[in-house]
Amino acid sequence: MNISFDNTEVAFAYKSDKALSKANFLFKTMDYPWFVQIGTRLTPFFMKTGLPVHGIIRNTIFKQFVGGETLEETADVGRQLSEFGVDVILDYGVEGKEGEANFEHATQEFIRVIEYAGKQQNIPFVSVKVTGLARFALLQKLNEAPRLRSGIHANEAENEEWDRVCDRMYRICEAAANANVAVLVDAEESWIQDPIDRLTMEMMEAFNKEKAIVYNTIQLYRHDRLQFLKMSHVIAKQRSFILGVKLVRGAYMEKERARAQQKGYPSPIQPNKQACDNDYNAAVTYCVEHIDNIATIVATHNEQSSLLAAQLLTDKGLSLRHKHLHFSQLYGMSDNITFNLSKAGASVSKYLPFGPIRDVIPYLMRRAQENSSVSGQSGRELGLIKKEMERRKALKEGKVSMQVG
């Protein structure tokens, strides 16, 4: 295996000099935690008040991390990625809208995105959030019950409400199966995750008999998720379906720890980063060991974990494009991993959200916070961008010297 994540020429071949310069400016900004902290608090406020910040956001952080405001705009980004052998995970990035009318609208939008993806060559996956289909408080009540739906049977209205959630998810998965597109169910906070896990497993049992259509997301920053992965595999074997999993480290660490401390229960979060890394790599290893009946998306910005997955495939004599293993990174981040994996022949994608700027603000604020808080993330991105800018500058100067000589 010969994969290097240091080749910036490959990593940024899809970016013009102007786009690279804009990315350099943005990551420099996110390298100042105090600036990000102020910005993530004020930006949603400015958007609500109608102040003219729409254009600034669109031309900076939105352009870096989001495909566009519409499917049509996003298609241009998808085509560009396709030229470099990179697939797309489409994410309709609207969050936090509750009410039955909004849930039904989101369901129809997810189905519309799935049907669109089914007609494209490089969109094998669509991301779905159950919190877009269900009331947060209902999920929390289900999570706290001893068993799924236990404790709410006395309330017929809530039973019917949960049945509507299940129906929405079934319609989405059915549309995906018909379009030959896979559905990736996002992970959420630990205090609403149990009903999401159970619902997703039910959908897998219904749709994953012959191939992986439905994937659950497993957050390995939780210390119980490696065992959960193995338990899920046991259930999948017992019920004769393919287990689909997207392995991530996680996105709610500070919120999880704060809530656990406030309410006085043990934190579900790993004691340290090394423990998280160990479990993530153990999960990757377990999935590759059982690759015949576990379909895995290695969704990480960690270079060591990505190399581990590639090495494990190679050691087993399997193709980097094996149908049950796929790599993915967020659009706008870790291009050195994505494009170098693609160059090596791996099956790899960019997670590409789209939606109106006002609606994807929560997603954008998380990206800013992640790049600011994750140890070395902004610095790593900046270092790679600077290296490529210097390489291009030297190349141009070299050409000028040759012409003068």
C-alpha cells in the first residue's frame, strides 16, 4: 500500500488559486478561538435581526463547508468532485424545526433528495436526521423508558405520534431502496439516541436483506459504543440482515459532559482522546474482520484511522473499493485525506450539506467550533494550504525563470 496524505498537489487540485486563498483566510480566522466564540454567538442573532450579513456568510464559511442553497447549486459541486473520483453524501441540512407539518415537509424533502441522488452517478448516500422527523421531547421520553415505547402506552396520542415517526422513516427507506441509494441515519445526543438506534435497526431488518440500504451512525467518543457495535452485529446475524454502520468520533462532547455533571450521572464520554482513538480503531478493525456482513463508512478526519482501514483491506487482499467499505470526510475539510485516497483507488466521498443559509447556520457554527477546538485541526488545514500555495508560487516562478532564460 502506498498512500500519503502529505501530497497537497493532489489534495487541492480541484481548488483554484483564488479558492485556496479564501480557504487560507477562513482557517486563519478559525485559528483564533476567541473570535470563533464571539462569531458563533453573534451570527445567528445577526441573521434573525435581518442585518446584511447574508452575503458575507455565503462567500466565506458557507462556501467552504456547504454545497449550495439548493440541489441545483449543489449539483455543480458534485460534478466537480466527480471529476476527481470523489462521491457525495448529500445532507439536507435543515435542523431544529418541530411540528407535524415541518416533519412531513422534511420527509418529502428527504425523499426528493433520495430520488435526485438515484439519478446521479456519484451520490450513493443520503444523510437523514430523525430529529427532522420527530419531536425531540418524544425521543427523550422514549429514551428514558425501560423499553422502546414503554411508559407511554397510557397516552394514545403519543403512541400514534411515534407510529407516524416510524411511518416517515419507512417511507424514506423504501424510497432509498427503490432508488438504489443508501440512507445514513445521523447520531444524536445520548439522551435521545436509544429510540433512534432501535428504529434504525428495525429499518435495517426490513431493507438490508440483500445489500446495505440503511446505516446507523456510531459515535466512538462514547465509551459504550464499541460494545454496542458488537451487539448490533450479533442481532444482525440472528435476524439475517447486513449491518450498516457509519463510524464517527462524535459531535456533542462538551454538551454531553455538561449535562452529565448537571444531572449527576456518569458521563457517557471517553475519559480521554487516546481512549476514543483506541475504540475507533478497534471498531474499524472489527468491521473489516467481519466485512462480509458489515458494511462500513469510515467517516473520519484522522489520518491514522484512515490509513488503518486501508491497510486492513490490503492485508486481506481486498480492493480499496470493496462494496462494504467506504471512506468519507466533510466537504471543506481534510482534502488531503479525501483526494489522496481517491487517487489511490479507494471508495471515498465528501459529506455535502445543502440548504438555505438561514437553515444551515447551526451546522456552520459547529464546523467553526470544531476547527477551533479540535486539537491541531485548523493548524493542520492551514499548514497544508500554505504548503500548496508555496508549491504553486514556486512553480509559477520557475516557469517565469525558464521563459526569461
